[in-house]
Amino acid sequence: MGSEIAKTEFSEEDFRQFHQNLRKETRILMEWFSSDLFDNHQEMCGFELEAWLVDRHCAPTARNEEFLQRVNSPLVVPELSKYNFELNIAPHPLDSHLPAFLNRELRKLWNICTVNARDMGCNTLMVGILPTLQDRMLTLRNISSLHRYLALNREILRSRAHHPLRIHIEGTGDSLEVVHQDVMAEAATTSLQIHFQVPVSKAAAVYNIAHVLSAPMVALTANSPFLFGRELWDETRIPLYEQAVKTPAFVDLSGRVVSRVTFGRDYVRNSLKEVFLENLDGFPVLLPVTFDEDFSRLNHLRLHNGTIWRWNRPLIGFGEGGRPHVRIEHRVPPAGPSIPDIVANILFFYGAVLHLQPEVPQVAISFEQARTNFYTASRFGLEAMLIWSSGNAIPADTLLLQQLIPGAMQALGERGIERHDLKYYLGDILSRRVATRRNGAWWQKAFIRRHGPDFRAMTQAYLENQNRNIPVHEWSI
């Protein structure tokens, strides 16, 4: 979904031809999985970060076209709404230089964005859901003017027979119900998407582990407690995204309806080819853009996969020499709260995956338990109770402090990450965040409880703290 497309309206013949091409490319991919064609040289790390443009009053400002022209970088690209943009960091090996690379490259790119936004009289902000956002702002008037977004909106509505998108979220003390005639509610959600390129022999295990880790990750990183002035889930972005583009695709064996935004149906058993076969057979084509290039570039397969928004998604890419690789995209964390927090979150994910790889049979929670954990952690954050390897419920903070953070530190240390980096990012930042339960969601709720429902003041204080480049557990309220 990252590339522009040529048109926004499609015929029945377009859908027929696309599906025929998709089937051919899926067959090619199956052959690659059966042979030794994938790049297995080393693990590579990267990420995407979505962010907001806000005006001097901390309200969203729909000016990303001017902003992107000023920045003029292939690493900074548009998002669904004119309020948003996305940063991309080049991949880097999982080695001793990774922490410094992530910190340096993100700071450098973020500074370029911030300077250009300030020249426009704006600010840049990293947060899962912008607290000052109002429902009336999310209309097609503010959709980015790229064909792919207009086509996406048209085809999602067509697939729903133009039935409106109903968003209903129940919080502990409040609830929200709104109706949208378009997909723009999805623009309220901004995330951190962590990419992990791995040898194909390890890809299935890493994909499964990413599902297991989704609940601890969302508890650790929760930063979206408010939507349109309502306090809902600690990570309200999760149910909002699922409902904002809800398009049922098929019914699984348990009778559950699987939509295009999904936690998934099950672990993979042997190979990621199971996921791409499910893509082919289970998910109707959404954007039937046909390509003239060689089918071995898998353009149709990759576009189709890009319109299925699993919280953990396998991706096929190509290196400089044209050799294909497999990577897992972990879409669970929200954006923000600060650059040190983001780097810590990314390192923890890689370390926790490495830590759990040899222990997959020992963790052994069912997929349904992993799913239940995910939504429980999305709702309650670090106060969630999660089912773990014993089959018993364990507090999310206990699981992180006693097992996952120490395990991640050890696994990263074995890969050559320096002790001082591990102490700073996983000890001083993550362990302190968990021990105090002060993630982004906690800070936002604490501010409103102290100062009242002044979301402009809260967003201004959030911005000032973010610009201090200190982790969220140290933020003033």
C-alpha cells in the first residue's frame, strides 16, 4: 500500500485479471518457500513511525502536502489524512550498533520534520490518538489527495454494500458510539510499525512469537486512552482501527468472522506460505491494480497483502541484488511518547523475540489465549492480567519485569548489544516505566484527572515533554 496507483475506479474485468495474476504470483511464492531462494544472510531491523501535524493551538492541521514538499525526503511520506505523515528508517543489522543507529537516525529525521513544520507555524507530534482531535475533523475533505487513498475508501465502502461504519467502544467508565460514511476514522490512529527481517527457516516461529508478545507489547507501550474527549481503553487505537475499516472477509472454523483488520485466525504450523494461501483464498481483492512487470516481482501479491491489516503481518521484500526476503511487521505499538521511549520499545521487541525463540514450546499459550491477552492488555494496559505459560493469569507488569525484560536484555547482550545501551533503554527506561506503571496512557489520564478535561492544555504539555527528549515515566504533569 506504500505505492501510488493509476486509477480509483475498477471494472469486473479488473478484479478478474488481478485475481488471476495474484494466483500466478502466489504459485511463484510457494515455489520460493519450497526452494532456497530467500535471503538468509542476516537479521535486519527497521521501522515506520506515523505522526501528526498540529497548529499553535495543538489542534490537527491538514497541511501535509505543503509539509512534505518542504521536507522533500523519500523517507517522509503521506498518510491517509492530511493531518498525518510517516517516517521510514533504513534497515540495519541486529548488532552492537543498532541502538545508536535507531536513536541517531530517528532524531535526525524527526528534527528535519520539526524544523520544517515550525517554518509553517506548526508542530510535529507523536501520539497514538491526538487528544484534541474531534470527530467532525475526520471527513473526506481532509483525506490525502493520492489515488490509493481515494480508491481504498471507495472499495471498502463498496465491499460493505455502502453500509456505514459504526464505531462502538466501551471503556470502564465511558463509552463512544459514532457512525462514519467513509474510512477517515482510521486516520485517528497513528502507530509504530516494527520490521524484523529473518531467515525463512525462522520466519514462522518469529511470526508466532510476535502474536504471543502482542499483549505485553501493547501493555508496555499503551498511549491512546482518549478519543473525542472520552476515556476508553488504554490503547483505544486498537478497537478504533479494527472498526474504522471493518470489512468482513470470511468465517473461520470456529465460526468467528475474520475481517481485514485482524489479530489473525491461528498460528502458522509450518511455514508463512500458509498466510499467503489464506490471503488468496480468504480475502477478496480490494484494489485490483494490474502491473505489467514480471510476475516474479510479486506486485499483485504484495499489494493484496498490503490491504490485509493483520496486527502482525508477514511481508515479502527485495534486497539490492533483487533477492527476496521475508520480514515480520509488528503493528501493535502506538506512536510516541518520546524518541527514547520509541527506541526502547523497538529494542525490547527484538530482544523479547530472540528470548522466546528457543522457548516457543514452553510458552505454549493457545492462539485464543494470545488473542484474549491482546485485547485485555489493549483495554487495561499495565494493569492487565495475562495468561502465560503456566496457564495461570499473571499481572502484565510482573510478566515484563520478572521475565520478558530480563530475557530481552540477555538475548540482546548475546547478540553484542553493549551493556550501557541495555541498561539505559531496557533498564532505566522500560523497567522504570513498568515499575511505576507510567506509560503514555497513564500520563494522559493523570493529567486530565489533575487538571480537568482540558485536552488542549494536555496536548501542549505532552508536546513540551516530548520535546525534552526524556522518557515518559519522567514527564511532569
